[in-house]
Amino acid sequence: MKPCAGKFAAKITGLLALLVLTIAVQTFAATPFETTAPLTPQNKIDEIVFARLQELNIAPARLCSDPVFVRRVYLDVIGTLPTATEAEQFILDRSPDKRRVLIDRLLARDEFADYLAMKLGDLLRIKAEFPINLWPNAAQSYHRWIHDAIRDNRPWNEIARELLTASGSNFEMPPVNFYRAMQNRTPAGIAQTVALTFLGERAEHWPSNDLASLAVFFANVGSKYTAEWKEEIIFFNPASTNAGALNGSPLNAVLPDGSTVKLSPDQDPRAVFADWLVKNPQFARNLANRAWSWLLGRGIVQEPDDFRADNPPGNPELLAFLENEFVSSGYDFKQLYRLILNSKTYQLAAIPQNISPEAAANFAFYPLRRLDAEVLIDALDQITGATEKYSSAIPEPYTFIPDNLRSIALPDGSITSSFLEMFGRPPRDTGLESERNNRVTAAQKLTLLNSTVMQKKIESSRMIEYQTSPGRTSAEVATGMYLGILSRFPTAEEIKTAQDYFQSGIAKRQAAVDLAWALMNSTEFLYRH
């Protein structure tokens, strides 16, 4: 190509880019967080939720805008920010079904298994060191098994049954670590963990007779160590003194719903309980409620692991519908996510029309929530091209951590960093959802505003190098940073503010660093919305 032709082509490309930017700013940024599109039900979820809101005389929020949706669904499904290119392409896409298409694409990405395995790792207490003491080989094996089950979209009734009935080496049979990852491994302690994990109930608050009845099913869980360092065998021990079978005769055992079964001395009671569990409505109800809470910020039963008679669901019809859909799909967790994500209820804006507690409890708007510690540090590193430095009390090679490993993919809760600790990553001691602490603290604000670590990440980032390359205007720099950090085009006012700052006499690179720092410290960046 001749030089003049190249210059002409570059000029045309620049004009086209400017035209796209102008249209995008005018079209999307006038109302960057919500849209005036009609709020009509998309599926049965919406019919149930909107009917309940109408009954309570509560107006739902408007639908969220495309920029908000693309950022929200990336964070909620894969725990990952969209890149600037991904955000821009989605925002400018005119396809009427683009939200549905994006949901399907995200559910098929590898990060979906990474992020959901992180959440289940909290629930299942995947942690090598005190007080769980799962040990590194077992923790990594357990995490890999959970991750692969999610990746392969295995039915959750099968996964639960394997966890409950597993026997063998905790190194060779990963589900065995369900029993290893408990602080209290007495029959009553196991019963409490089983109730919390699979029923969403806190059995320590049950009547003592009910807890003792459930404990019978785990009285024959035996264990023994091997010559291998930290290896343990979990097995069915019919000779256990806690077996409860007298003189070889069958034992009447009572299930949590009050029904009675006979246990023979040579029969593993865990299998009997597992057969009952996966057919019991509470099993599906618990998982459906957890999925809803992970995507909507609160459970239909809140707290999501505190089902009890005096803590009823805020919308019983909604919970029953999700339970039935989950069962009819063959316990397909990905399909449950798809159903919720495609609803207009999930896609409501975070700007409420009604700020009452009742509006929040009935999902009249999407709740603001600070990003999880793992998601936040991954987002900062994605934007800047940096990597996080992890540490562990366990020496290598047992905890070798690749430099590019993302926090959402860490296999072991004992592998940590100062950032993760400061920003409320759960210790994975109890399996309770409340262990995760997303409250904002003064120390967190100071770290983001004033730490040398943040300064180095931003100043040495690839984003700054690209945005300050020769020929890029201040408007283009602002647009690139808004798309890369906030997943949206800047408003006309924001572009003007950026231009004024770039023209104030500050060096272009320093102005770009300052803009990046300001955006990364904004509430819009730090929160799901």
C-alpha cells in the first residue's frame, strides 16, 4: 500500500471509530444504568415475583441497561470482568436475543466451573490447614473433583450421593474428603454438617432427639491412617460401637421427615440416608435457594443456610417453582442458573423505585454488593496485567502456585494473600455463608487509594502503555478506560471532565494513571450493580 493510501485508510478508520464512539455515548450513556424498555414477564419467575410485588403495592425497578447487564452477568456467572472489547461488542450488538446468547456463552466457559467451585469450596470447607486439616494433596484432589463435576454438568443428586457414601483413601477417592473436612467428626458432628450442606438447616438448633436420630446414619463411619503422609481411609465400619444395632438385629432409624427405616447390621446407613435425601424436596429446595442467593444477593429463605419453621421463604410460590424446575431438569445446576439469569427479575436495575426492606426481600431491584475478595483482585489484575502473590503455611511442592493462577481458581483455602485476607475471603472453617465478609472497611479503602502495591499495578500496567500510545486522543483514552474498567462508554460529561484533566498541564501518562486510579476506586467498580 502506498503511504498516502495508508494515511487515508488510517484517517477513515479514525473517523469510523469516532463515529462509533459518538453514537455509543449518545445512545447508551444518557442513562448508563437503566433502560425505559417495558417490564413484561420473561418467564414464570417474573410472573410470580411481579404478582407478589403488585400484591404488596411495590413498584419494581426498571430493567438494567446493556452495559450494566454485561458487567453483571460476567461477574455473577464466571466471577470475571468482561474485557473492553467484550463489553463494547455486546453494547453495540443490536440482536434482540443478545442477552440470552451471552448467558449461554458464559455458562459454557471454563471460568464458570472455576467460580462455582470456589463457592462450593466455601460450603464444603476445602482447606488444607487448621482447623480443618484436610492436607494439601487431599485439598487439591477434592477441589479438582468438584471442579470437574461442575465442568461436566453432572446431576447434583449424583454428586450428593457420592459425597455421602464415599469410602477409600482421601488421596485416591476425592469425595471421601467430605468427611475429612469437618472439625467435629463424631456422629452428631457429621449429622450437623450433612444437614447444613444438603438441607440448608442448622441442626445444632434442632431438638436433641432429632439430631440424635440423624446421627445414627453416620455412626458407622470409620477411619484409619496409612503409612502415606496425611493419607486417611474412610470406610463403613459395621463393628463400630456406635452402630446401634443390638445383637445383630435390625435397627429402626428415624429420618429427618419423621419416617422410619430398618437398618441391618451389614448395611451402610449412609446409603440409606442418601437414597432418601436425593428424593426429598428439601434437598432440591436448598440448592435452588443457594443458586438464587448467589445470583440475586439474598435467598428466598434468608439466610440461605437457615431453613427452619420460624424463618419461612419470602415467596413460597417462587421457591416451589424453582425446586420443581430443578428436579424436572434432572438436577441440572447450569439449567437452573440459565432459568434465573434469563428472567427480568434478575435483570432489574440496582436503582430501586421503593427502598423499603420489604422491596428488597421481594426482589424489587438488584442489590448492590461489594465484589468478592477473589473477584476483586482478579479484576484488578486483569485490567493492569499484574499477578497476585500468594502464600501458604504449607511448603512447596505441595502448594506450588503458578504465577498466572487466578484467585477464583485457587484449589485450597489455605493458599492466600494479604489482599484476600483484608477483603474478607472466608476462612472455610464452618461452611456457613456468613463466613464471607464483604463489608467495606477503612483499611480496604486506604489500600486501594494509597498502597504502593496498587500504584505499581497501575503504573506498570499494559492498559496505561496502550492508552498513552502516540496518536490516541484524550477522548479515546477515557473511552478505553471506561470500557476496560467499568464495562461501559463514558457519558459526554465524563469525556469532557477527562479532556479537561488531560489538558490541565499534567503529563499524559500521569493523567491516564490518575484516571485509572479514580475509576478503580469508584463505587461503580467495587460493587456488583
